[in-house]
Amino acid sequence: MSTSPLRPDLSGFRRRLAELEALMADPATFGDSRRAAALGAELRFTSKAVKADDQLTSLEKELTEATALSRESDGEMRRMAEDEIQRLTPEIEKAREDLIRAIIPPNPDDSRNALVEIRAGTGGEEASLFASELLRAYTRFAEKKNWKHELLSLSYSDLGGIREAVLLIEGEGASALLRHEAGVHRVQRVPATEASGRVHTSAATVAVLAEAEEAEVVLKPEDLEITVARASGAGGQHVNKTESAVQIIHKPSGLMVYCADERSQLRNRQKALRVLRSRLLDQTRAKERELRADTRKGQVGSGDRSERIRTYNFPQNRITDHRIDLTVHGIEQVLEGNLDDLVNALAEADLRAKAEAITRPTA
């Protein structure tokens, strides 16, 4: 990460650390277990930042002393001082980077499960086929990371592509890495059905939601309109002859969830409710983000689902992420789940942007 020339002022962190230590030493704090847990997490975060600042201060002091010694001495002492300067310079650079990372507040959703929603966009059946390839890519990526994954909802197109799919991914770091996948993914290639060999452009939309806890989003029975129907698969074939498909409409928000992946109506209902809760949580978060939109200008992308974030150019075998001007080659490998180069670059760029926002001088 490129380091800002400014040194962050952690005086506020130090004051807050003293307050938190006093609160955690007070037995009354533990009368409220939720508050105690939140304060404990804040204490760990604040303490880590202060320790990083102390480490940098110590190294900077050593460098100052070594620099002074190199100027005031000669012979063997001077060579020793210069060796010390060479040792300390990269250590200080790393300590500065560690400090910047330590003062960036953790995203509360990073520890949650991720719901990856994939929808076919413009481009007809070709868009549906591309959406199915994205679903495969994220499923394979989860497998390579040893993350658990479960298909919550799947709606086929007529030729075997998908109109919409919702994939639940559980694993450490899943939400943190995958949230940058949200947006419009554009594909440029010659469809199998194109006789003239012309390159077509189509798109699929990806949304990445943090899974909501049941207690966070309370669903009132009177707010839900639940209907059941027979589930059908690709080409209109019935998956079964019972009414197992479930559609839930949340009347206050107008959100609709359809789930027919399971043969059991109860399982489909449970899955649909999980998706609905997460969409409602995302809707609430979106309103909160709008209120503080001016503080988000330095972040990677907006997360807006209408934003074109990436282009998959098959004739040139390259993928371009437009947010960070990154190009990688090997589309087939990426669609087999080798997403690390893309997701890691986006996570690093997000970190840089947040660090710059923290260290940027105010007018």
C-alpha cells in the first residue's frame, strides 16, 4: 500500500482506550451482555491501533538516533549506524502501513455469511447463459476457499441458463472479499447461436448481501403474502408434482422472493425468508449509505447494482475491472473460480482508499 506522508493523530484513540479500560473494569458493564461484547470488540480494535502507533514511534526514535550517530561519528561507528538505518527504513515503512490498517474500522458485515444474487440482464438468452457461468465461478471459488455454500434460489431460462440465482456462502472472509463483486458484469463474445460470427454484448447483475440475523429483521405475518405453486425446471419440465415452490411478497416494501430449489415446501419457505430478511437489511443499509454518501467518495465503486464494474472480452481473452483499471487474462480460468487476482486487488484498493480518507488533510 502506498503510505500517506501524514502521520495519523491517535490522541483520540488513546483517550477512548482509557475510557474503555475503565468501563470494562466496572462490573456494572457486564449486566448487559450485548453492550459488554460491543465494548470488548471496540477495546480490542482501539488497543491494537494504539500498539501499532507505539511500535511506529519506537522505530522512528531508533531511526532518529541512528541518523544522528551516522552524522556525528566516523569509522566503524558510522558504518554500524548506516547499517541500522538500512534495517530500520523498511521496518518503519511496514509499521506505517500496519498503523493505517489498524485504524480502519472493521466492516461489521465482514463476519456475516454472504448472499450472492445473480440475475440475467440485457442480452436475452446469452445473458442467462453468462449468469449461469458467474454462478459456477462463485461456487467454484467458494470450494477452493473451503467455504460452505448452498443454493437458496434458482430460476432457469428456457435454454438452460439462469434468470436468477441466490447463493449462500459461509466462511471466514467471504463477505469481505465478495462484496466488491456487486454490480453489472458485461460480457462480449460470439454466442453459440450466432451464425454470422458477430460479437454480442450482454450483461448479468450481481448483488452481494450480508445475511441478516433473524432477530435483526422481524417479519410480521400480516406483512407477508405467501403463495405456493408447482416448481418447474429448465424447459418448463416439472421438478415435482406437488406445490413446493414458495413466493413471498413483503407488502410494506414490495420485495418479492421466489424459491423452488427444494422439493420440500417448508425448506423453500425457510430459504425464501432468509433471502427476504437479507434484502430488507440491505435496503435499510442502502438508506443509511445514502445519508452519508459524501463520506464514501474514496471507496472502490459505489456498490450500486446499476454500475458496470467489469467486462469479460472473450475474443481478446481478457477481463477488465473498470473501477481500478485492472486487466487480467484467462477468462476460462476465472470462470472456473480462480478469482483471487481480481478480488484481492479490489480489497487492497478499497483499503488504500479508506486509508487515504483517514490521513487526508482537512481544509
